[in-house]
Amino acid sequence: MFLIKTFGPLKEQLGADFQIDAWVNDVKSLRVLLQTKHPHIQWSAVAVAVNKCYADDDTPIKIGDEIALIPPVSGG
């Protein structure tokens, strides 16, 4: 089980922080799972942080890790 934290528009689209019960072992498998469950979101534009560090698709995820989904940010 993994706790996923959400921010900005993702929090509005997915709801507050949520848990997933599926087994994922890296960020790429998490993206695949999320794409399957929520295909309306452009997951390639969403940054993922594991334990407060930005992560690439090869970053391993283990039970107890803090995972955050960070939507694209624009500004001026």
C-alpha cells in the first residue's frame, strides 16, 4: 500500500491524498497504473517525487516511501 500526495489541479481531479493497494516497484510502473485508472490526465507532464526528491521513471519505490504527484507549474 502506498500513500500518494497530490497538489494543485491534481488534488482537484483525483481528490485529496489517496492510497493505492497495487504493487508498483518503480515510478514507471506507478505511471502505468495511474494512466490505467485515470486516462484523462496527461501523466507524462506530471512530476513524481519519492521521499521529497524528484524522481525519474527508473527510481525504485518501496512500501513506506512518501510519493507526491506534482502537476506542471506555469507562471510569469
